[in-house]
Amino acid sequence: MHHRLFRSLFLLSAFAIASLAQTLGDISGEVRDSSGAVVSGVAVTVTNSATNALRTTTTNDSGLYAFPALVPGPYRVKAEKAGFKVSQSAQIDLQVQQQARMDLELTVGQFTEAIEVSASAAALNTENATVGTVIGQKTMVELPLNGRNYLQLSALAPNVSFGFPTAGQSDSRQGGDRSAQNISVAGARNSFSRFTLDGVENTDPNFNSYVIFPSVEALQEFKVQSGIYPAEFGRGQTQINVSTKGGGNNFHGALYEFSRNDKMDAKQYDFTGRPAPKDPFKWNQFGFTLSGPVWIPKIFNGKNRLFFMTNYEWFRQRRANLSLFTLPPAEQRSGNFSGIAGGVFDPATRAREGPPSQPSHSP
């Protein structure tokens, strides 16, 4: 029984790691000395600045190192070897499915000395030919979003259209907001998109829309990929990879509310010449986020070890639509239907009332 349980947990963990590969990033590079010669056997360490989680490797005979499957976030890379000063890179913000290259240079000196790069040039993607655009958390929070729909920002990526009318059976069969999230990349149909959430499949199999729609406050970033995907992407012309926030060594939290009210809206356009009242409308979206290390006083301190992030959002909408209708004239309301062409059929007498309709004559 214990062996069976262990096997199940192992397979579940392996599946989770394989799924996350679609969201995780890589950092790789080359280590050289001041003369330009490659240096092998260098101990290279990458550290997550938020969680202090670190991984270590050594350069091969060609001076190359690689750290695959890193969770998106801020990182620093450090290289050290006896006879050289310690070299540490500037902080790099690893994005969703990014393969970043960070080359380091070692200078001859004491092992206790360190050289820290305070600034670096913009990182160019030279490791693969993937074409895509990353929308960061700062952009999602600070730009105005009607309904707090982060997918609206996919239109910031080149060659993307968003918000066109729904076609086909998606609206009639599925309904809701999912059928209204129409995204076209490079002229492709909306149904050619594929969604992942933290590397897990998030695509509805019927209409290729999303399944789970996280809150903007819970997201770290998302990436719209429009071409030349790595092997882990199995289908879909467009990949929309979403990454949620993770916890760190410091507690972070937010309370928020977004409100819309007819009291702050302009009056609707007057089509009849009579002042029409406003449509009653109240819209409230409110919630919270909280992240940090798992901490139980006097029992457990998860700093540098175990973290959490929680988010909950409520949505309340109260509205009514005012519409204009054409009512019968006064004579018809009193029972006089003589003005109707062809008369009115009386089911009690099986006779028509009013002037008979005139047959049309063709020349």
C-alpha cells in the first residue's frame, strides 16, 4: 500500500513538473576570463531574490552553464573559482517561457574579493526564435481595464485584434464572458488560440476559450506567443501562457475595490425628445491578495523554505435596461381597428373587421 501511494505521488509530481515546463524559464551563459578564454569547472549559482532559493552547477569544458526550469521572477547569477574574484551579475527578471543568456567574466584576484555588475545591457533573446510579447503585472494593474479583464491587454502585442463580435455557436451554447473574449492573432480565427495557467492546460475543448479566469491581482504576467513555438506546445496557432504570483520571504497584501455607478454616468442619448432617466447600474469588484512565507508562531517558520499566495475576488452587478417600445394609437386601444390594412380577424365570428385588403394587379 505504501509503495503504491509513493508511486502515485511520484507520478503526480512528475506530471506537475512537466506541465510547468510551459511556463518556466531558463538562464544559461558562458564564463570567460579577462583574456577571453573560457573557464571550466567554475561554480555557478543562481538565486531567486524573492525566496532565496538557489541552485548550483559547474561550467563544462567549453565554459558553458545552464539552469533549466526556473520559476519566473527576479534572479542573480554568481560565478566563483579559486584564483579569481567572485563575479555576480545584475538582477535579471526572468519572464514566462524566457530563455535568458547571462555571460560572466572572471578577473584574476583573491577568492574573497567580489565584482558585482551594477548595470547591464538589455538582454537579447539569442537562444531560440520564439516570437511573443510579455505583459507584466505593473501593466495589468495600472492600465484601465473595463471589467478587470487582463485579456484585453493582449491587443498590446503586435498583430493582435481583440473584442470583435462573436461568431458561430459559442455565444448560444456557452454564453457568459468566455464567449466574448475574442482574440485573433495574425488573422487567425479566435478558436485557434490555446491557453495555459502556470503550465497547466486551461483551454476549453469545445470552443478553445479559457476555462479558469484568474483575478488581475493574482497574476504575475502573461505571454502572447504568435509563432515558432518550442516542442512543449502541442496545438493551437496562438499560445497565451499565464503565470500567477508566488510567495516570498516578505509578506505582501492588497485590498481593492473597483466600482461603477449610474450616479457617475452621463445621461443616455435622447432619441425621442423627452428626457429619459438613466439606466440603473451598479458594478462592484472587490477582493484581496496575500502572500508570504508560511509561518505558524512558535511552531514553523517557512522563510527560505515554504511560501503561499492567496487571492479572492467578489463581483456584484445590479442593473436594468430601459428600452423604447411603440404602443397602439388611441383608436386601436378603444377597439377601432379600421385603420389596419386587411382588417383584423375576429376568432369569435370568424370574420374580418375593417377594410378588406386590395389585391395587387401586375401590368
